[in-house]
Amino acid sequence: MKPFHSSWLVSTLVATAQFGSALQLTVSDADSIRSTASVVAYDLMSYYTGNRTGDVPGNLPSPYYWWEAGAMFGEMVEYWYYTGDTTYNDEVKQALLHQVGDDKDYMPRNQSKSLGNDDQVFWAFSAMTAAELKFEDPGDGQPSWLSLAQAVFNEQASRWDDATCGGGLRWQIFTFNAGYDYKNAVSNGGFFQLAARLARYTQNQTYVDWAEKTWEWYAGTPLLETDNWQVNDGSSTQKNCSDASQLQWTYNYGVFLAGNAYLYNYTGDAKYMDRIDGLLNSTLERFFPDKMGGVMVEVTCEPLGNCNNDQPAFKAFLTRWLVLTAQLVPEVYDRIFEYLRKSAAGAAGQCSGGEFGRHCGREWNSTVWDGTSGVGEQMSALAIIQAMMLDTTELAAPVGATTGGTSKGDPSAGTGTSGTTGSNGMPAVNTDKITTGDKAGAGILTAVVLCLVLITGGCLVLE
């Protein structure tokens, strides 16, 4: 990692080293926000080893999965946008381009044995964020940020599966991966949001049509209960999606909320505002409970202390998508930031653990460090802390092709012979040789998924 030159970072690191206290954040002061965010970003990037000699750019070390690395780099693009700090830009750009794969579609072959539609779309989100925030464009001979997002969209559109459940995307891409028979919120919500973002950026009606198709399908199944705006986690194709897992996760709500915000901002159609109101009210009621101080809580696992390795990052995504909703739909800005301010202060108060007394935990309703730390905890804290810059500083909204965007698109990206889809548009069987170890690993994952279905009636994203 290259040397740091941020005065905010140096002064805050010195203070926390001397006094060993939680990070001090004043949510209404831009300098305080920058200073605190710089420390949290430093500690987040300290987990990254892909910038070391002999390591692979874009990967996080075990136990972190490939999808989370992609999400992390998108958040680091936002760190630059909020603070103006360019310290990590070279590493972020290198990572986002190194992982595009041979076909420039975020399908690197060494990830195929655990790569789902949700994994792929998180990298596409990061590319889309880079395009919307005018992050430094890739150089000659490299795919553009926009074309990378379009490639992922085109491939996922070709995987749309009418043969089961009347439509939708499966969680997994390849048939031998556990979860191939599961259609879940984050995969379909991810496709929905990506289509909405591409619609706003390119002003191409085809993307609106696909977003609407996805929403109408999801809302027409037990996966979305519009009477109380409950977003369920997923459903089995073996039951033709006749029922759904009731597990509640922050990012499942956020992914659909932000997608509708993009569509409302682009079209002005009141139906999207109706969806935003319903989803936002449900989100704030479920995940910012009064009994927990009105701060954000991952209610399915956090109070029980049993979040797995992926789930601590989910609050980062809800935060980022709530902020996008506030930017794109000013009518709900005050309602959203009333809750985010309290959560930002709580998140900073949890950043008091680890060797140097500043690693971030999960329980934002307490200033006593809860003993947890990791990439997900740092991502969630950074997302909510740096978002306070929008409350204190004039920042440009995400751009599109006609409002200052510089990323050049390729509407046909991802439609070649990438090996990720069959000739019938359905997910292709992986033609790589499957080893005994692969079969054993897939069997273990299948057993885990089945056990969770039996115990909870649902399916957790354990990968």
C-alpha cells in the first residue's frame, strides 16, 4: 500500500493511538466526517492484499469472497467522491479492471465454481458507480465502466428463466452450484437495479422495459408482499416459487428501493414514487427499530450474534442505496437522513476495538465495542460515516450520458460467445472439468442450504 498524505488521516491516527478512544464524529461537520472516514477507509483497505507483490489485484484474502471485494471497491470509489481523497484510486482502478475476465463481463474463470448472478452484479454495480461519479476512465484498450455494466446486464437478461416460477433469475449461474434451484431477492433485485441505472444513464427504453418486467414478476410471486411491503429472501424452483423464505435482510430492501429511485428520477412516473414510499416506510420500520435506539440493525442475525461472514456488509449496501434514493428523490431526503445521522454517530462509536482501539463493530446502538471486526464491519461503518458528507457539502448527483457522463457504452457487450449462457438463453452447464474436490465442496454447500431450509424455512446466503 502506498504512503498516505492525508492530514485528516495522520491527525486522527495520532489521536486514537494516544487516547485509545472511539472515533469522534460530528455528523454536521465536514472536516470531522472526512477525518473519521479516512481512518475507517485506511483500516478497511488494510484487509486488502491484492496490491502486494505476488498477490492477485481485486481479491480479498480468505475468508472473504470475490463478490465482497467487488462491493468494497465500489464503496472506495464513493470514498473518493465524498472526501476528494485520491489515496486509493490507483488500487481501486487496478482491481476493478483486473477482475473483468477474458470476456470483459466480470466472469473470471477462476471464480466460476462459486459465482452467482448476485456476485456478478455487485461488480457491475461498482463499474456503474465509477461511470456515474466520473471516476477516472480506463485507458486505451480497456473496457469502459459503462460497457462492463452493460455486459453483465446482457448476460443476465439472457439467463431469464420462464421455465420455472414464470420468470426471474436463479441465484446461481451454473447448474452444479448449490443454490441453482433458488430464485432470490438480491439476484433479481440486482438485475432490476442495474437495468434502472442503465436506463437513466443511457436513456434507452429497453432497460426500463426489463426493469419493469423484473419488478412485475417479483411482485407477482410470494417473494414480495405489497400489502405490507415485505421483501422476502427467495424461493425454490422445485416448488415453482409457491412460497418464500421469510428471512429479512437489509440489502434486499435497499436494492429494490434504489432501483425505483433511479426509475422515478428518470421518468417522473408516480407509480415509482408509490413503490418508494412503501419500501421506505417498511425499511425504516423493520431495520431502524425504536427499541434499538432508531439506528440500523441487521435484525435477522445481529441481535442473536450469529451473523455469518457475508452478512456484516449488508448494512453498507442499505446505507449506500438509501443515500442514492435521497439524492435522486429529494422528497424523501429528510426522512432518510433523520435515521442515517443517528446511525452514523452510532457506527463511529463502535469503532473502538482491536489492537489500536479503532476497529469497527456491528452494534451501532452501543458505544461499547461488541468484539466483532472485519471487512463487512468496516464497509458498513465507512458507508454510513462518509454519507454524512452529502448532508454538509454540495455534491453533484450521479451523472448520465447527457448530464456530464464520460464513460462510453457498448450496448452489445456481453452478447458474444462468452461461455456463460447457452444458445437457448438459459444458464449453461459449466464445461470445465469438475474435480472430486469440486463435487465434494458443492455437496457440502448443498447440505448447508438444505439444513437451513429445514430449520428456518428459508435459505441464507452462505456461499
